Amino acid sequence: MVLIVIASVVGVAVLIALASFRTIRVSPWEQGVLYVDDGFERMLPPGRHRIVGLGRKLYVHRVQTGPIYMQIGPVEAVTSDRLPIRLSATVVYEITDIQASLSHPASEAVRLSVSQSLIALGSRHTLDELLTRTAATEEPLRLEVEPLVGPAKIVGLVLAGVIMPPELRRAVTEVERARLEGQATLERARGEHAALRSLANAARLLKDNPELMNLRMLQAVGTAGKGATLVIGDGALVRSSGA
């Protein structure tokens, strides 16, 4: 009887001990920050952790350690030719100091640094340069942002978009339309000039070589088709439809 009671007590104790443990899993791409009773306890590396939680308040804050992608903007800026625009950027960063990022969020530090760089970038370039977004335009943006921003490290940064006010966008559209219409008119003029030059060359050949007219006439006879009548006299060539 005593053994049964002892076994029961031991079993209950084991169950209570097992129930007091809490299993926490931390993914390979993150770090866990363990808080016990609202106070920092320790860092949890990737893996499975069993923590005694009996009578204690446990909380795990997960921090991503791999690349983090963030869209920043649009940010108000003014170009070097004094035109108002809005710029946005895509930034990739990694957290280098997890504990520091708990009190000073890395996302806010990155957002502030890149926003200031976008404003500086807009002031150094014209609207046309920003719209083309060449490598030479984006390189100063990458150089403007420090590699280390607070508890984070900038891995990649590109200019994502240039947004113009509606009235400026209409003006740019009208200028582009006028440019394309001018190109179309120029191409038509070039085509007409080429056609006139071809006719002038043909007239010069016929004048210098009258026999070419006879050859052209024979070619016309061959392609005239059935029912055509040709009347030749005094160098005149008349073509009419026959029954």
C-alpha cells in the first residue's frame, strides 16, 4: 500500500514537472529573445528549447537574422531643375546587433537614413536623369547611405520609383507626344524625299536612254493582262480596256 502511494506521488510529481516545461522552437533564420516575468532572460539560438515556465510568465520575441526587404517612400523631394517629385527605394538589410535592435528598432534607423538619402539624390539630378534611372544615378544613392545603420547593415539599395504630380505628368506626356509626332513627321518627309529622288533618277535615266521607254512598254504589255489594247504612234503610248 505504501509503495502504491509513493508511486502515485512520484507520478504526480513527474506530471507536474513535465507540465511546467514549455517547448519553444526557434527557426534557422531567426534568433529568439526570452523574457521571463517581463524581464530579459537570455538569447535563444535556432533550435528547440525546453524552459521551465511553472509560475513564471514567459515571452519570446523573434528577430529575423536573414535579409530583410523594405519598401521606403514615397519621399517628397525637389530635383536640381526645381521640379517637385516623390521618390521611393527598395532596401535590403540585415540585423547585426540583436540586443541593440530591441531598444532601437533597425527598421526605423534604416527608414530614416534611406529617406534622407532619397532627398539628397533628388536635389543632385534632373527629372530626366531620375526617370532613366541608370547605374550612374543609383550609385550615389548607395554611397549616400552608410553600410552600418544603427544595429543593421545595408546589403542592397535601389531606386524603385519616381512619382510626378499630375500636372507635371501631363506636361511630360505632352512633351513626349510632341516629340513622337515630330519624329513621325520627319520620317514621312524623309520617305517623300526618297520617293521624289527615285522618280527624278528614273526620269534622268529615261531622258539619257530613250530605249528604256520601249523596254518599259514591253514590260507593261506582258503584265497588262487579257483584253488590253496598245496603240503606238509618234512615240505616244495609249492603253485602253478592250471588250
